[in-house]
Amino acid sequence: MFTSQRGWRVFWYAGLGCCLWLFGGHGASHAWAQTFADVTDEGVVMHVDLAWEVEDIQTVVARPESRAVATWQTPLSLEWQGVEVLDVEEEWLPLESELHEAWTRQWRSRTTEPWSWVAEGDGFQTVLRGSGSVIRHRRGAWERLTSLKAILGASPVGSHRVTRNWPMESARATGIWHAFATTKEGVHCMGYDELIASGVDPGAIDPANLRLYGRGGRHLPLNNDAERPLDVPQQHVVLRGLEDGSFDPGDEMCWHASSHETWAWTEDDGWTHEAALWGDTAKWFLRTDAPDSLPLTHMGFAAPWTGGMDEVRTQHVAYGVREDHEVNLIRSGRNWFGARLSALGANTATWNIPLNHAVLGTPATVRFGAAMRSVGTGSASQLNYEFEGQSVTLTDNLLSPSSLLYARYVGGELTAPLTLEGIQVLATFTPGTDDSNAWIDFLTYQASQNLVYTSGQMHINGLPLDAEGNPVTGAEYVLGGNAPDEVWDVTDPLEVKRVATTNANGSTVWQDAVGDAPKRYAAFRWSSVLRPEALGAVGNSNVHGLGEVDNVIVTVSGLLEAADSLASLHAARGLRVAVVPQQDVFDAFSSGVADPTAVKMLMMMLTDRAAQSDGAIQPPRYLTLMGDASYENRNVHGNGSKIVGHYSSESLQTTTSYISDDYFALVAEGQSEKPEELLQLGVGRIPASDLASAMAVVGKVATYLGVDEGAIDAASCLDPNGTSTYGPWRNR
């Protein structure tokens, strides 16, 4: 029997049967190998001696990632809770010329990832794992790691110690809700027309009962320990014209939507970006009947800075990206490419990006990436980039038709003084054969810009260093030109604040503290706000209300009947089974974006609750994904026929790009997406594309379980006649 609670179903059976998990699995772990590895295990102390030869480094150099990070692991004879580094020695050598040439074929990060060590178990074994950079940039030159010697000790304190307090009820468990979508960074306002378009009668609602929820379109962090909202969060909003208690034409609710890209800044690399992995649209949820007990998060003013001013800022470093996601070259992997340049078609790509009030004469940097493929008779192709009189030529190698590498990833960087108020870049493709192609991946820029506001919305970046590279604790910003209506501090997308400004000599001025991380502000006029797209009414869901379960089945709406049938089969044999619609998981954990990490977060929640219960609750044992997967990770709709999968980051080589659902079982502290990490539960998929196919599989499961074979002896898994209760499972 089953019970249905707000969209997910829980199945159980009073008796205890002999249980067999048909679709779970435990993936094998592996690690990146070294030429030499010597390990001495003394129980609570490990002596590790690793060495890398040129051939090992060549393997890393061939990868398209911007950093060269290696991972190594070994089983432990005893269970360790944590790792203490007692001593470590590293030896580095200059990167050989051949390796240097291959390594610099694309832009590489100059930020080094120090080696770190963790102890990880899955209930059956414990392993010691280390990871860190094997190529680094030091004193203007590239070096490679040749050896690492470490003495490591067992620590009684866990390596991560992350505590998450999951809510017991989802924000959308009750109430009347409507969804909206945004695609750009900036201040958005939802007004009278947007409510009408969503099916809401503005005259029938009380503005005091409005609450807006969402987190933007950035993908969820892959690392389990990274902070993230544990439920769809309420946004800080500004209400305009609603003080009279009615929602009239011209009234609006306003908030700031963050960019879909994730930007990071380091002193070595400047600004770097990571594209959103799973889509380009963010969803927001408006509740129209919130009770007084649910406070409205009005956007307040940032606390005034009363400390000293280390710098008066009239300039900042602006950044941006141009990136299209149109084609997945091998129909696998996460990376999607844009415009195609070929021997028979267009052979140039141009970028002309306005940058008003750019600081002319100061260095600006552009970075770019592309995939190149040349097959047949001829020579290697060339892709030449030009920027402000500087140029660089990227080349590929001829590939045979049977090559497992579909295309070679190339990229680079150009820095030159700006002569125009804009970023102008030309890429020219010179094919080496009749079957040569190049696909543009991205182009980013960073350049100094005077703080002058003219119109629209202007985003301003405040770095933690001054112009000479010294740390800054407080800064004054002087924004010339026209006066904006408001300035908001949008550094933290979940804690946006209004900034108090003053007018001094025709400029807009504010002061603020500067910490270790960059700040970001939005200056705008109300006439230039963006408008969300109305998506209509959405129902209730309460994923957080899920109780103790053994088996979670995640599926799409079209396969719910099959999922319920499968759940009933397992429930009849003693398992507690929950059927959860995929879109409910997305709405709860990734603000509606079809992000597979949301499914992982569901299993993390159930696992965390068990760990925090002191044995009163058991962790989930199985996850079943009911439905086929698709490589089109950027275009998956939650109510469609596909269930989201997790895919390798490799997008150009068919033999190392694979689809794996193991990611959903990496729910322990410190885990992320490394193939060598230990699975914490069984995970499997029924890759059915329609209800008929799904029901056929469920029917086979029922036959194998011997559902129609009479009474079951729960203790022995044998029927009263002494024969197996499991039915025929082979096709006949």
C-alpha cells in the first residue's frame, strides 16, 4: 500500500520479505597513476612516496582543463576519521620544452591547488586520498612536480566536519504559487502586467502576502562541502507603490538576478568564468497568500562603513563573456560549442563588444577557447586571433577517420593596451584539409573602465587590492556622469542590499568595507529594469517532508504509473520506498533548473538526517532513476520524457566521455564528482523512454520476484515447498 503526500509517494509493507535490489550498483574506484608509488602503512601513520615521469605529465597536459590536478589513493588497514599532515616534501623541475608547448596551447590557470589529504569510507573499506597540482606557475615559469613525500597520521577529527540543518518542510509545501523566468543578470521588476500574464488577478491579492523565492541560474556546486541553500530561498525585494495595500498599474516588486556564469578572481589569474552547466534560464517562485508568520525579506541598506579609506576609486576592472551553446560535438560531455568555421563555409568570427568609458592606453586581456578538427589529406589547420594589434595562432593535428579524439581543444590569451572604447577581436580559420572545422567555445574580456554612469544598468567590481597590489580594507567609490536612481550591493546573490549614496560635485559617492573577496555593485535607474517572463501557476511540493526511506525512485510525470508499480513491488518485500517527481527535486534544491546535483542533494539530505539521528534513522540504501537520460543537458525540461543524468566533463574524446549515475551516490562529506570516490548507496536506472517500456521492465521485475508464486517465507526466501520464490528472469 502507499500514501501520497504533496507529490511524492511513500510505499511500505507491514511484513518483512527477502529483498533483492535489482537496479542498484557499486562502481569501481580508480585513481590517476604515477610511475612510482611507495606506501608504508603503520596503522595510524602512512609514509607515502610518489613520483611522476614526463610520460605521466603528458597525460595531464593533453586534458582541456585549465589546471593540472592529479589524484592518488590507497586502501587503509585501519579506519581513519581524518588525516593530519606530519611532514611533506615536494620536488619541482622546469617544464620541458615539448611539454611547455603542449601545455600552453590553451590558456592555463596560474593558481596552484595545494595537495590535500582525506580519509573516506563507504562502510566496507577506508581509503586515503590525496590530490593537488602537478604543474604550477612560479616566478614567471611553468614547473612540473617530480616527487612528493608525505608522512600522514590518523586524526580523531574528521577532515570536513560539515553540518547541514535541513528544513523539515519545503518552502512550497503549502500556498498558492506562480513561476517566472529570467535569462540575464540585473535588477528585475515584476509588475501589474507580469501578474496578469501569469494568471494572477492583481486586484484580488494583498501585497502584504507576496513572497518571492529563487536562487538564480548558476549551477549547484559539485563539491558536497560547498555552501548552498538547502531549500529554495526567499529573495530580498524592494516594493514600489504597494504601500497603499493594493497592486495597481505601475506598482512592482523588484530584486536582483545574478549572472548564470560563475565568476572568480585571483591575483594570479584575474577574472575567470565558468559557464552554467545545465541551462541559461533561472526560475523564480511567487507566493501570493503568505501568512503573517512568514516574514517578508525587505531589502535593507548595507551597514555604513566607519573605518578608514585606503583608496578612492574612480575606475574598476570590468569583465564579460560571449559564449553560445549550440552543438555538442560527440553527443556526450558537458561542453557545448557555438559558431562553426569550416573549409567550405564561414571562416571568420568577430566580436565587437562596446565598453563605454574604457580607460584607453591601459592593458586589457581577452581569453578564448575553441575546438579544432582536421581529417583527410593536407596539413594542420590554423585558428588566428587578433586583438589590438596583437595576435596568436592556434594549431591542431591531423586526425585519422578512426581517431578516438574527435577534436582538439585549443585556446589562448592576448593582452594589449586599449585604443577604442570596446573589445574588438577577429578570429580567422585557415583549413588544412577539405574536411577541417573549428567550433568557437567562448571569449572573455577584462579591462579597466572609468566609473561613469550614463544609462541602463551598470555593474561595478571592487577588488580587494589597490592599484599597486596592496590589500584594501575600505574604499570610496566615485561614480561620475548621470546620477543613478539607486546602487545595490549584489556581491552575495542571497543577501542583496541597498547602498546609501551621497552627491558630491556632481558624482554619486559611497563608501564600503573591502574584504578578502571582490565586491560587486549594480547602479541603475528604475526606467531600465528588466522584466521576468511569466510561466503560470505551479502546484505544491514537499520534498523536504520525506521521512525515513530505503529506496528513492526519481522519475518524470509521464512515468509515475510505472514508478508507483515498481515501488509497490519492493514495498511488498519490506522496503520503504518513495517516488519523487524530478521537477519537485529541481524546484526544491536548484530553483527549478534541471541540475542533476539537485537529485544528489536529495540523497545528501536523507543521509545527513540519518547521521544526525544517533542511529534512530537509517540512511537510504538505493536510488532508482526511472526514465531515459539525454546528453542534451542544457535543454532538458523537468516535465519532459527525459530524466537528467550526470555526464563526464570530457566533451571531445569518445573513449573517456561516458554517462554515469554514480555521481548521485557520492553523498559523503568531502566528496564531489571524482570517479575514484566511494559510492555511499546503490544507484541504478531504468532507461525507459515511454510508459509502455517502463511498465514492461516493471513486469519483468515482478516476474523475477515471483510475485504470483504464492506465500513467501520471509526468513528463508523459500516458499513452503522449499523452492526459490524468485521467478524466471531470462527471456524464453
